[in-house]
Amino acid sequence: MDKLPWVGVSVRRKEDERLLRGAGQFLDDLDEIAALHVAIGRCPYPHARIRGVDARAALEIPGVEAVLLGEQVIARTEPTSVLRPFPGSSRTGYFAMAHPVARYEGEAVVAVAAADRYVAEDALDRIEIDYEPLPHVVDAERALAPGAPRLHESIAGNLLVGSTSKVGDPAAAFAAAATTVSGRFRINRVTGAPIEGRGVLARWHDHSRTLELWVSTQTPHLVRAQLAQSLRMAESDVRVVAPDVGGGFGIKMCVYPEDIILSLLAIDTGRPVKWVEDRIEHFRACTHAREAVHELELAAAADGTLMAVRDRYVIDVGAYNSPFGPPMLTNVMLPGPYRLRDGEFDRRVALTNKVPMGPYRGYGQPESNFVREVLLDRLARKLGQDPAALRRKNLLRPDELPFQNISGALYDSGDYMHGLDVALDRIGYAGVRARQAEWRAQGRYVGVGISCYVEFTGYPSSAFLGRTGAGFGAYESVTIRMDRAGRAALYTGVSSFGQGTETTFAQVCASGLGLEPDDIIVHRGDSQGTPYSVGGFASRTMIAGAGAIAKATEQIRAKVFRLAAHLLGAPADRLEVAGGVVRRVDDASVQIALAEVTEAAFLAHRLPPGEDPGLEATAYFDPPVSAFGYGTVAARVEADPRTGAFDLQRYVLVHDCGTQVNPMIVEGQIHGGVAQGLGAALFEELVYDPDTGQLVNGSFVDYFLPTAADLPRFELEHLETPSPSTPLGVKGVGEGGTIGAAAAVANAVCDALSPFGVELDALPLTAESVWRALERARRR
Amino acid sequence: MTARHRIRVTVNGRSYERDVEGRRLLVDFLRHDLGLHGTHVGCEQGVCGACTVLLDGEVAKSCIMLAAQVDGHTLTTVEGLAGRGELHPVQEAFRDAHGLQCGYCTPGFLLGAVALAARGAILEGDALRAELTGNLCRCTGYQNIVEAVERYLKQTVGGATRG
Amino acid sequence: MKPAPFEYMVVDSAAQAVEALGRFDGDARCLAGGQSLVPLLNMRLMRPAAVVDINRVPGLDGIAVGDGVVRIGALVRYSTLERSALVQERLPLVARAVPFVGDRQIRNRGTLGGALCHADPAGEMALTAVTLGGSISVVSPAGRREIAVEDFFLGPYTTALGPADLLTGVSLPDGAGTAAVVVEHARRHGDFAVVSVAATGRVGPDGTWVFVRIGLGGVADRPRVAARASALLAGTRLEPEAVRAAGEAALEVVDPGSDIRASAEYRRHLVPIFVERALETLRAQVQTGAKA
């Protein structure tokens, strides 16, 4: 496609009309279908044997229809499959309900279906469960240490998987290096916390022996595949539909225990059953993310040239390996946009009595960016170099790309130095440096911090995923059907969870068919009637989806031209279509309305010989490579050395996500990513009490999501280097905003308080944590 | 089941008379008894504001009110803004500024903006952000929401006083 | 999270309310704004047998001045306090404190009476009442009585109210002509205070402070008046040395705990700093004549 009239246009979103009116259809809005409502009883202990469950009193409450117990679930289902295992991972045997042992506070132990949620919760109150608390461990390093309580019989030392990898000769590089720096960093446990929690509505169709599930999910097809496997059903007997989804961010992916529980209750009661996650359950049952401890070392020459990196880290994956488990991109993107050729990684994934870990926006990149960029600034301070100058020395230049980093990721295109320069200019870097001494003399501690990143978007082919043990492919698919009136219906398995796919897919499709986005109806998120889709995550949807749409529209356009050629008596290869009209490129008077062509296709009265009726296409696209976006964050803070409090005065992000299909939507995605990045950097943390093993702050009262008053204006600068290897030149954009936030702010605070020798190494950064860092520095 | 209470309430200009259990939450009454699904549930603790409605013209969180409490009162939900007709100016402002992504928190913000306009407040920047702390958004980072509300207030309140 | 079953009743008078509370003998809760109560009901952390809706009880929503006090009815909502010119003029400390409470929605519904009964150790209304001193009006089956504010807050979420007591209002000293400030450290805007300081006082004609009262929130099991710190400032001009001494003296009344928002150690560290900031703001208010 060389002319793409709707790509690069900030078209109004199709989603907005219904969402603004309050007419969006979210899971809990499906009142007409739901008959029974489910509440789930969850283990209050981090580790416990379930000695008995007595639900007799509950069943006597009027309106209570059914109770489902753990032993029934174990007998009737298979454990959940892991779709993205670290190679070599042990099996944790994650069933939808705990029996006979529960391994995290929040694990489902019993479920009740009743006339409404109020009655279902009354029923839970009357169910007597005899728990025998067992020793627990809620710290990853302690879990790996000898003598720790063992979570799974078959998994020694609570080590889900451990691996090491080495490229080049890091030992030699470290030995020869003029300088080394090291740091021990703690990444906080956080969760995506979309404002809409999860929900499931299950319906068993006895007449066809099929199951229909409505799920607030980003991945209907993956849920279907996993659900069928767990329930020992044929995949084609299961339908999964996503309604409008109120935010996903990676945590509404793949099958969850509740999907299986609701399916069994639907089968048992013969009635549609609905479960809506409340916020207290959400924190105890929806996947957590990111928690890790890194011991990172950098080796450098005297002039600051990076020689090698060593990262030894432990991820706290919680009690089970969830379908996606721990993030994959930590190692992969640790080298960042720098010239590094020697490195080694030692990664251990530890099981603890906490909620299982799953993917969350960034998928390992926010973590590795934080540890590397903060340590780089320490290196700069040790060498007496300016942090920007140190980075410039090591950033890859455009002529060095494509560049394969030490983890095998192939950076395709980008100008990292230009990104840095623009960020420094926008934040007024030189000006801040020039005035810092003067400000300090006035008792004002102003600092600026930088974070550079390369962003891995999409998956580099299904074959790659197969080689690395994934249970899904890298492709997307689409079916496009023209109707007689010349409009198009596009069917995608990707659901609508705020990312604007309904609009951007229509833009790409309209460009390919010579129509307008308003002429395209986008049907989404229903496994029935859409070709096999993977789903919305990993910033892959536009890369893979645009490719599928391009192929499908090309097939349709080719047939339109064949039909039009026949009707017009003109050569098919001299035709073009735009504005709903097919015309000769060299003689516009020779034309026919697209609607006439489509009608001809369906009436089939005057088809060219050998041509079938109809006008539709199904296409799959499997991206052969990943695309790498990049950016630089520059943050300015003013810090108070008495209290540790700091004011984030300015936040600049220069980013490049390749071609932007809808610039307005791209900017919104960046804003949202930055907000989550800053939320995890400055406010959020899921805290477990080491003595009780329970989650201390599992509610919106005590889990600090930032409000509008807590975040600054974000200053964005968009660069656009189209990817040389993706359809349209797009790169993924959904996750970039999260990656550089924590490091930029940490570096800014350390810069502001550098007269005191402050070093920061844990998230979130709070006034208290900065104060403690000041105290530590004073004592040194 | 405990005793039911007869309540009379006007919602979006229409009168309703219903019997409710004492413990029935206002948000559940609106959503499931009256079929007005535009008001959403995010936390049931009164933090996230997805359940925000206008109670006698002022914003209130319906997840921490009992349905029985609104007997004799007047409510506006998001469905009362445009009805079946054209979008309300506040909805247009959000659409044009891309002030929504998944749309789940949006009704609460829309009603908050309408309440500010009714009070004649032209707020912007930090002063406006301080008024919005009772509504959480996880998708937008707030920037475009702030822009949408600023535009709407300038146009509605500012425009009106420019007569 | 849905509430456990309870009996719901609307009462039309204080007498009816008190009768209902007495009948349920501690197993009934008053519903005014509900901004603290209903979340607890939803989480089933409270399971009262009855909820008594007092929103229609007449005569509890007034603000009146007289005899050197300002009387505020229990059902006065935060937003009413915020918009009241009378409060701005006569209770400047209350006016400074209210914007820190919750958010717009919570301030539209929540009541002063509810805040005082809830007795959150970090609550701004309790802090304000304790700093100003005054008395709390109560009605019970035995009749009316007043409880001095200093005797009202007994511990975290614990007051001197008995199971059949109805808080009907609070009387606070008329603060016309006083300076007032509230400063807080919190993890987020509008969030519960980690440490809060309320300070108020009056300057005499010779430029020295006739009195200063400092109250501290979030640093003990209930709001505390820093009595000796306050006393140190009488007769001074809030000079830097006096302010610093007051900040140090304020530590005498604190016994902070550690929680998800901050450690005890950090709270203790912040106390003198925030006391100093509050006092510096007071001094500046008077010097510039600023009331903001």
C-alpha cells in the first residue's frame, strides 16, 4: 500500500459514542443474561491445609443454588497450562481451586451461586472451613534459602526455574576494567489495577453441549484454548466473548481460576452464572507483577566506555506459575540502547506464598531499565562525568543498527542520540547544570535525571515463540466482509480495552479499501466468528494486525478490481479505489461506485468467468521480526534535604514508536504508560506482612494509585522513524511510557541531593525512602 | 431477606417508585433495578469515583450510599446528559480531547465537570486537578481529562458570562 | 463486597434516634454522611443489627455564633463548612482544615458529626476540635449533656460516646481575628495524613502573640495538643529560636506508630519540621496581613 489516507490521522474514536453515553457494555452490565451470581470464598492464610469445608448451613439460605468445592474442581479439571514458561520451569500444578492445600492468601477454596451477590456473600459467611495454617514464606530470597517452608512437594528449594547465560567474556572484561560499580536493587510488587475488575459470565448450552463464556479479557482465544484444555472439552465447543473491557494492562490475560469455576457452576446449575470481582478480591486474586531483587554490576574503561554487565537477580513469582508467569524481557532488554558486547545473567525465579505473578505493562523492561540507568548514573558520579555525556559515549549510533544485543534482540532502527539530545534540550539540561551551584547556595536542591531505553515490541515470529516454549503464536488475523452496500465488516479476536484498536483497525482497513473509517464496522473479541487471534498484549496488536488487515484488504481490492474491470471493460491493473469509487488511474471518467461492484459480487448475475460470488477475505500475518521503539525520559525535581520530600517539577519524554496510525491515540497510550510508570515509581507497592504472610494493603484505600493532583503534565516529543520491517512501519506503543519513569526520577533526586551523596536503590521512591537514603549517606 | 422500604426518587428527570432492601447499595439499585448501567463499580469503598452520580446537583459516590437514602431526592446519572439525542457539550469535550480510553471511569468525570460548571467554576491546572482527586483513572494519566474539562468549563461558564 | 443484612430505619427526631440506639444497645450505627460507615459495612468489617438514618433529624444542620462560641450542628456537611463565610471569619482553622479532607464527593456528603464520632487519629476535624478546644453536645435517653473535647477522644476510633448517645453538635471558640494554619504530609493528595499540624493564635497590639495553640494529628492514638510547645510561644513574636524550641517541645506529646503510610521513626522526624513550618506560616500570615 503506498497511499494510506487514514494512517497518520487523528480520527475520532469509534468507541467514544457509546462509552461517553454510559452505553458501553462491560461484563457486569450483562443483566439480561445473568441468572445466578457467584461469590468465592478465599483462603485467608498464606499457606494452609484445608481440613474440611462444611457448606450445609449455606445451602439452607433461600436463594442459594449451588456450592462448588475444591475436591470437585480437582476431580473434574486439568491444571492450568502455562503459555509462556521460562524454559526448564517446574510444573506447579495450578488448579482453579485449592485442595487440599492453599498456597496464597486469596486462593479460591469454595464458590457459591445464589440469586444475587448479597445472598451469595451471606452464604459464604455460613460456610465453615477448617484451616490448618502451615509455615509460610513471603520473601523470595528467604524462600530459596535452606530450611524455607516448601510450597510444592515436587519443587525443591522453591526454585521454579534458574538459568544462567553468558555472552562474550565478561570475566575478562571485569578483570581488565578500570572501574566497576555495583548495586543491589529492590523492585516493588505492584499490580495493574484497572478501574474495572475482572468478571466472568458462563452459560452452558445443554442443547448443543457447548459452553459460552463472557470474560473481561484481552485474549478471548487464549482463554478459550486454556479453558477447553482444563475442562477436557473440545476447543470448538467453547465460545469466549469479551465485552467492553475497562482496562487491561496485561493483567486480564489468559485463563484464570474463576473462568473454570464459573464454567463448572454453569454446567452444574444449568443456568447462566456471573461473577464480578470486587476490589478486595482483586488484590488477592488478580496477578501481581514486577517484584525482583537485582545485583547488578557494570564494568567500564577509564573514559566511561562500558565494557560488560553482570546481573544476578531473583524474581518473586508467587505461589504458582500462572499462564504467563514472570516477565521475559528483563534480561533481554537490560543492555538497553548501549554498545555492550560482554555480559552474563543469572536468573532465579522463586516461589513464595503470595498471589501469582503475571504480565504487566512493560513486561520486565521497567525493572531492567531502572537498575541499569540508576547504576549508570552512579558510574558517572564515580568517574566524575556528566551522566548525559556518559550516555552519549555509549549509545549506539544509527549507522550501527541493526544491532544484536547480548541477549539476541535485534534493534532494527532508531536514533538514540537524537532522542537524548531532544530530551536534554526540552528539559533545559544545560541551564539546570549552570544554575545548580547558585541554587544550592540558596538552600534549593534542584536536579535533573535521565533514562534512555529501547523498547521491545511485538514478537519476532511464531517460530521464535515455538523455540522458546510458548503456547501461542505471534500472528494476528482478521476477516473482512464487504456487504452489498459497499461497507465493510471487520472481524478481529482482539477485544476493546481502551487501546483504540476498534478505531485504528478501521483506519488501516479503510485505507486499504478506499473507504472511510465510518464505513467499517469492527466486530471484536468473540472467538465465534473471528479467525484465530492471539490477543491484545506485548504491544503487538498493530504490528501483527496491520499486517493481517493489509493482506486481507489487498485480496478484496484485487477482486474488486477484477469485478470492476469486467463491468467497466477496463484492465484491472489500471484501476484504483478511493472515496467509495473505483476509477481508471489514467481516465477518471471511467468509473463505477464501489457499492455497485459489491452488489454485483453478491447478486452474482454478471461475474467474470471463473469468479466466485462473495467479497471477503481472511488473512493471517506473522511478523518475522520484533520492532524496537526507543526513547529518553528527562525529569526535573526539587528535593528537600530535611524531609526527603521532592517535587517532580517537569517530566519530558521523547519517544519514537515508528509510524503512528492515530497520533491522538498514540499520545493517550503514552500518557497512560507514563502515569503507570510514575505510579509504580513513586506511590504503589503491595506489602506483605512477614509475620502473618498476609497482604497488608489490598484495597484502594491503602494501595496508592495516583490521583490527578499527584501527577504532573507530561511533555511529550514524538519522533517518527518508521520500522523498516513491519507493515506500515509501525512499532508497538502501548508499553513505552512505563519503562523510563522510575530511573529518570531516581536519577533526578540523586542529582538534586548529590552534595549529600544520596544513593537510591528501591522502589517506590517516597519522601521517607529518600530521607532514609540521606540518613545512610550521613552515616557513611 | 430483610424488610423492604418504599422509595420515590427522580432519576434523569423520570420518577421511580420501588421497594428496596435496606442494605441495597445505591449503585446496585441504579444499575440493576433501574437498568442504568452507565454508573460503574470500581471499589465499593468510596475511593475510585467510578460510581459518581449527581445527588441534588452535587457529586456523590453511589457505592457508599444506600438506595433507601435517596428517597425523595433527585439524581442525575451519565445517561441523563445526552439522553437519546446529541452528545452533551461535556461529552463532546472529552471526545475531542481524547479524555477517555476504556471509558470505565468516564461517567464519573463527566458528572464532576457538569457539577463544576453548574457552580460557575472556571478552573484549570492544579486547581482543577485538586477538584478531581475523587475520581481515579488508570488509562489516561489524567492529562487529556484535565484538558477536556478545562475546555468545557471555559466554553460553558466562560461563554455564558461573556454575554 | 456487599453489606451483611441489617434493619434500616429513618428517624425524624433526635429522640427517635436515641430511642432506637438504646433499643439496640450498641448494635446500631447512625448513618449521617456514611462516607466512613458504608465502606465498613460493604467490607463486612462492621455488622450492626440496625442502621439508623439520621439525615432527616431537624435542627442539626445549623452554624450559629453567640456567646463567644460557634455552634455547628452534627449534620453540617464539609462542603457547607467550605462555603460558609461565617466559618471563614469565625473558625479560620476549620476553614483551613476542611480542604484536606477526602475529595469533593466525600466533602459533599460527609458530616462534621460523623467525623468526630469516627475519631480517626489522623482525621482533620478531630485535630481541629482538639486544637481549638470546646465541647461536644450529646443527647441520650438520660437527657442532654456536654462533653469537653479534651475528654471526648479516647483512642483510635474510640470516643466517650455511649451506645445510646447521639452527637448533636460541637461548640468551638469564636476565632474571629485569629490566625490559623494546617500543614500535612501525606502519601497522596487528599489521603490520610501521615503527620498533620494545626496551629492557631492571636497577636496582641504590641506584636507579640497572646496565645498560640498547636495540635498534632497522625502521631499518637488520637490528636494531641502540644501544650508545653504552645505555652512557650505566648509573649513571643514567633522568632526562629522560639519556633525551633516549640518544634522540639512538640515531640513530648507524640507516640507515633508505623503503618503502610510511614514508619514511626519518620513521623517523629517530621514533627518538629512541620511544627516549625506551621508556625512560620502563622507568623507570615500576620506580617503580611494575609488571611489565605
